[in-house]
Amino acid sequence: MVSNAARIAGRHFLQIPGPTPVPDRILRAMDMPTIDHRGPEFQKLGRRVLDGMKSIFKCAGPVIIYPASGTGAWEAALVNVLNAGDKVLMFETGHFATLWKNMALKLGLQPEFIASDWRIGTDPAAIEARLRADKSHEIKAVCVVHNETSTGCITHVGEIRKAIDAAGHPALLMVDTISSLASIDYRHDEWGVDVTVSGSQKGLMLPPGLSFNALSEKALAAARASTMPKLFWSWEEMLPHNKNGFFPYTPGTNLLYGLAEAIDMLHEEGLENVFARHDRHAEATRRAVTAWGLEILCREPKYYSSSLTAVLMPEGQNADDFRRIALEKFDISLGTGLTKLAGRVFRIGHLGDTNDLTILGALAGVEMGLGLAGVPHKKGGVQAAMDYLAAQAKKAA
Ligand SMILES: *Cc1c(COP(=O)(O)O)cnc(C)c1O
């Protein structure tokens, strides 16, 4: 029982799909005096992170770093390459795809939103069919969310690329990787993405406050022709400064120290190992959910997310009541259901700085919380996850 204690011992379990727990090593790396952002010491840091992020996006072109949340990087992607009234094609994977669509509308673009039920990722066939029908190439960009954080469904970006190419359509491809970068395999160049959007507080294990645009040559060419008003978000303002490791305005200096450390940590582990670890924790979580007899929101295994799992509550049960009890009794934060899914799902984040035992601790918190909240379920979820993780550990030995 932790609710009325003045101090809660141990670490809080921040099992939401972002922000994620910040490793001590990153906290220590940021614990530095803030330096002159026009001086030589900053220049080294600037070059290190601007260059280092290319290895995370797997791109050869420039990466822009904003002192802003992910929402800012969404806006930057749209205003740098498009023009007022442009049509953009989007797919309703869930809450975040809907927010990006609403932003496009507010900015004076014409988003076309392919409706879906929030239980799958983007359907490449639907994208291809719509682009084939757009004979006069009015659609200027296809915007998709790689990992829909509200539902736990991924979009296979390579398949979206193939769909655009199969339709012979010149639209730009823009991808939100805010909750997938450094957690789920991502390849900006190989998949022919023009603008990749990301943020600091999820797979990158940093506090909130930085966001990113990774750019292609085609995106840079579109930017030269774009007339949408912008200054803070303008790549044109940013890039000449970035060439020398600097920024046109004050950057998030201390967060950049943390970012340099995060990039090092990801490479020390190896990106492929980072992805495999996320895949493993996602599978362990799904085995637990299945053993509890609960339903995973994502309805097709090919769309399962390795960053988070959204779990449907049994009929008549409120997910937020359960989440509140789990927080009060076991000091664990689980993700809430967003908009359409409010009260109907809870989300287990398994991304960022996690290991087998933190996942098992989180699943134990969920299993005990379900019991205390009186949610009908079967026991044995944690056991199923342990069996799976132990078998994987044995295989790896
Ligand atoms: C978190 C998230 C956002 C919003 O990012 P903020 O940093 O909160 O502005 C957008 N898209 C996805 C997929 C996200 O997970």
C-alpha cells in the first residue's frame, strides 16, 4: 500500500508509451553547466548530435533538431514542404494520426483521411488505390504514423513506399516515428522516406523537449518551392547554421548532452539488439495478456507494435478505474485510453530503457492490479511471460 505514505521507496514504474524512464547515465550526462551555444565547445556537441542522429534514422541527408515536443516536428514537416491548399493523404490509424490530420487542416492544407477502426496499421492497398485514382497528382504527400501510440498498431513503411511506387505517384512520403525510433526497425533512406518526424522522450530515452525531422533530397527540393509561412520551423533558416554545428536560436543544450549519450548507448548495445529486445518484451507482454484472457486491441498480428500493447477491458469494466488502483497500490503508471478509446483500453509501454525484469515487474503490477480492481481475468500472465523470457534467454546463451 503506497497511497498515503510520505515517501514511496524504489523506482516508480513509468510504463506508459512515452515519456519513458530516463537512464541514470543520461541524467548524469545532462548534469552539466549550460555552455555558450556560439562557442567552440558547443560546436563539438552540435556536430556530434547532428551527425549521430543520422545513424539512428539511417539516413545520409540532414537531420533537424528542434527544442520542441514531437507536435512541433509534425508542424515543421508540413510547413516546410507543402503549399496552402495542398492535398495530403492520411490514414486513420488512431488518435495520433487524427491529431496530425487536424493540424494539416488548421494549417490550410486539405487532408484526405482514409477511415479505419483503430485496430490495424495503415493499409498499403488503400493507399495504392487512392493514389492510382489521383491521375492529376493533386495529392502532394502521404503521411503515416509508423507506430500508432494510441492503439499499438504499426504501419509497414516499406510497404507504403512500394504502394506509392506501384501507383507511379510522385507524392512525398512523411512518417511519424515519435514512438518507434530506436525501438522498432526503421530505415529512412532504404524506405525512401522524405520527411521522418520523431521526438526525444520515447525510444531515445530522453526527457521531453527535443524533436526531429530527417530529410531526403526530394524533401529539400520541395522545401525550396514551399511558400507556407514559417520561421522557427524553417529548414532554410536552420541548415546553414547546422553545417557548422550551430543553431540559429538557442538550442536545448543540456538535452543535447543527453542525446549524445543516448546515441552512444544505442550503438553500444547495437541497434539490431535494441530492436530484438523490444520485440521480445512485446511478445512477453502479449503472452501475459492472452493468458489473462484479455483481448489485444490490435486485431492482426502483422500490425503488432513492439513499443506498446493496448489491452481491451472486458465489457462493463472501466480501464481508468483499474489504472488508478494499479497506481495507488503498486506505483505503476499505465497508458490511458485516448479519445475514442477512453475507459475502454489501457496501454502497457514496453519501450526505451527496459529489461526482462522491469517488464516482468510491470506485468506483475498489472496482474495484481486487475485482481484488486475486480476485473475478471485468469491468473498466470506473469508466468507465461516468464516462461517465454526464460526460453529466449536460454536460446541466446
Ligand atoms: C507522443 C506522440 C506524439 C506527440 O508528441 P508530443 O511530444 O507529445 O508533442 C505524436 N505522435 C506519436 C505517434 C506519438 O507517440
